[in-house]
Amino acid sequence: MKIRTRLLLAFTLFVFLGVFGLVYWIADEIRPQFLKAQEETLVDSAELMAALVSGQAVHVEDETARIDPTPLAELFGNLRQRTLSARIYNLDKNNVDLRIYLTDRDGRVIFDSDNSRDLGADYSRWRDVNLTLQGRYGARATGGDPLYPEGSTLYIARPVLYEGDVIGVLSLGKPTTNASRFVIDLRNNLILSAFVIALAVTLVGVLLNLWFTRPLQKLQQYAAAISRGERREPPRLGNNEVGDVGSALESMRLTLDGKSYVADYVQSLTHEIKSPLAGIRGAAELLQEPMPEAQRTRFLNNIVGQTERIQQLIERLLDLAALENRPSLEAPEEVSLTAIIEQALSTEQDQARARGVSLRVESGNSGSVQGDPFLVRQALSNLIKNAIEYSPTGAEVVIGVQAQEDRCALRVSDAGPGIPDYARERVLERFYSLPKPNGDKGTGLGLSFVKEIMALHDGDIEIESDESGTRVSLIFSANG
């Protein structure tokens, strides 16, 4: 597994664990906080109701203050006759779910808003009543209360006072039904939001990962292509540390290529000119001896021929070197392959006539490519020259265009002896050549020259050969 994949997986795991861990902690705190808020509201309400009872429902008989629950009974009687309809976010509220009970100083219930169900009961041991009668804060949460059997009901008690003395207790209760619903809704929304946030953060992490690792991937692909000997432009890595590494790598490549390039060419050139130099030296030594004029002329012609071969070899080698040192096409333009064929034919027609070979252009297809018209013409001319030189007298060389949806091919077909099986893998190598039908030996640079031209055009060469002849195609990407 790649390092960037490990980092991405670790980042994703960290994000999800962190976000959902935080959500779990927050969700665990939601219910207590809701209950605290509900309790605080009930304290205010209970204090208000206790003050109301202290002011309007306390009567003194025989110097003893007593609580008259009649005002509370009338209040709740009127409340039951009212219609309540309120939309609180997702909650439809249509009834008052409060319970109030009132006890005397002994803790006995003298009023119960829940249909007087516990009227007369002794509540002195209930925590809310007991603590309030002692002058302390009294509250309790009871599960299974008839007001809310499925959950808990929160009761807050406040003292009913007369001249500073506690003469009774008013306890206000409210079930936690609605609070539980709000908590569940909030938890669901929180989990959904956490999931969306985690996905968004993960997506940002993926994009950042691509942003940081994409230049490294381009650099790795470039280095791999160079190590395979491919022609490749340096990737654009930006003005950053990775870009500096890429520039340093390209500078190192150019330096090493320059050294190996010179050594390779010197070695190849030295090897190739050994034979013609040996022929020139041998002929020159023999010319120092007396000999018939016809023989002398033959040796002089041999010297001229070998000299021309060396000159041709050096010129082609310089052309190939210049081509190999070009990283890319400087100003590619639209090239009509039909026009290129016409220009190449006009150049090679005389050589074809001299060898008794006819040139024919296939009709019906045409196409255009992006490239350098001079180089494309040079490549085609090299193929036509080879076809002429390896074709027997009276044969025909056919040139044509095969246009397809995604590519165009310039094809040159001859009727020569074909390429032997042992040579098919080497014909594109520099200085490798096969003997011509007349026994002459070529420079072995023609197809290498064509190969470099096609590399500059991001194209390819396809060679098919059998006993009926050889067919060489230059493959270009089609325009548009």
C-alpha cells in the first residue's frame, strides 16, 4: 500500500473517530442540560404560583393561618375550558401537561389538579415536600407517574408562607415527554450533521492529498519514462519545493544525457567510419605503386565513393543529433498529408525513374495532423527512398493515407524482398542496415531519423513485412 493511501486512510479514520466521538460526548450531555433548563423554568413557575397562593388563598382562623385551595380549583376549572393550540417547531401542543398539588403544613394533600387523584394523601415523605417543609430546596424526579407513565416527571416544590412561616407546600410537576422528544430530534440532527461534516472534511482531505501528491506522481512518472529512454517533456510542478526537485532532476538528466550522448555518438561514428577509412587507406597505398590506368581509375573512384559515404554518414548523424536534442516541436501547425505526399513525390521522382521504379498514390483518403511540415516531409521522403532502394526494377511503390476517427497513417508499401525475421527488432536502431539489392550498404540512420521525428510528434511507426514486400506506416493522432 502506498504511503499516500495510508495517510488518506489514517486521516479519514481520525476524522470519523474524532467527529463521532465529539458527537457522542455532546449527545450524552444534551438530556441533562435540557432537564436543567426545564427545572430552572419550573422553579420560576412554582415560585410564582406559591407567591400567588400565599397572597390570595391564605386565611386566618382562630389565629391559625390556613390555605384555601378554592382559587386554585377555580383556576384549573377555567383552564380545562380553554382550547390550546401551539406549534413549537415540530411539536404540536394542544394541552397543558402541568400538575400542581398543594399540601398543608403537615404534608397532607389539600389540592390536586390531576382530578384530585391524591387528595388527602400524606406527601410528607416525598422528597420535594419534605425538604421544602424543612426550609430547603425541594425537588424530585419520579418515574412511572400517572402524568407520564412511560418516562419521568419532574416536580419542583416551593413554600407557601404566612408572615415568614411555612404553612404549606406548592409542588409543580411537568413530565419530560417533550424534552425527550426535543433531545431525540437534536441527537438525530447532530448525528446527520456530524456525518455530513465528516464526509466534507474527508473530501477536503482527499483533495489536499491529490494536491500534494499529484506533483510527486508526475515527477515519478517522468523519472520512470526517462529511465525507459522515452522522450518526455519535464512536468510543470509549480514554484514550490516539488518544482525545485523536478528542476534539479531535469538538470541532472541533461548533464548525464550530454555526457553519455557524446560518448555514444563518438563510439558509433568511430565504429562506422573504420571500414571506409580502411578502404581509402588501402587504395591510397596501392596508388603509390605502378599500375594500369584503368586500375588506377578504379582505386580513385573507390576513394571518392568511400569519402562520399563518410560525408553522408556525418551529415545524417548531425541531422539525427540535432533532432534528438529537440525536446519538443516549437510551433506545431496543421499539416495536410496530401500536400506532404505531393512534395515528397516531386523530390524522389527522379531517383525512382533512375532505378526503374514507379511511384503511385492511393486515392480516396486524405487527412491532416498537427506537427512540423518539414519534418513530416523528411520522414516520408526517407521511407520512399528506402522503398525505392530495396525494390526491384519494374516494381511499384505505393503511398497513401489511411484516416480513422482517432488517428491518421501515412503508409509506404514496396515490393522488395521484405525484412528478415532476425532484423525486424533492430531496423529502427541507429547504424543498423540491411544490404541493398545492388550490394551497397546504407548509413543505417534513415529509420532512426524517422523514429525521432515520430517521437517528436507523439506518434509511432508500424512495420509489416513478408515475402511480398514491406509496409511502413507513420501513425499520427488525427486533428479534431
